Amino acid sequence: MDEDTFIGSEKPVTYLLAGTSINTGVFGSKMKPFISTKLIPDGDNQTHIGGTLDFKDALEIGGGYKSTGYANVLLIVKTKFGLTAAYAYDFGMSKGSAAMTTSGSEIFLKFKF
């Protein structure tokens, strides 16, 4: 296979994300609504609408709904030294060719230098 042909025929997935932070004035918390879109060439695009409630930039609890028919809940814990750990769970009825076929968990760690 010609490498130039292979690279030229790839169709990358594009992610778009927008959100904001709104001070609630209650216990130093903020509401963080967001919308994200996953643009899939030759496939079904996906949209995710959700938000979190951030408590003093240390703990976030939230959830959302995906256009694939899944809802999700998430928990994010942040430390003062730059480490963030999160857990999310998707559940619901899938639809569309790009949808997941089962419910599932997601875990991530991030370190900010």
C-alpha cells in the first residue's frame, strides 16, 4: 500500500466542545454546563449535553445526555497538587450506527504540571 494514499484517505473524527462556569454563591460552588459534538465522517454525528456542579474546585458531580440515547453520571475529584481522577458511567438504550452496544464505565487520571 502506498503510504501517501493511506494517509490521504483517512477521515479524522472532529470533536467540538463549549462550556462555561457560573458562580452559584452557595458554599463556593459553580455550575458548569457544556455541550460537545463528535463529528464522524460517513457516520452518525454525536452530541452530548450536560453539566457538573463544582464544589470549591475540589469535587465535581454531574451528568448529561448523549444523542446516541445514553445518559451518563460522573464524579471528578481534584487535588491541590494537580492530580485529577474521574469516574463516569453511561447507561440507556443505544441508537444509531455509532452508538455503544452496552452500558459502561470510564475512568481517567490527569496530572497538570
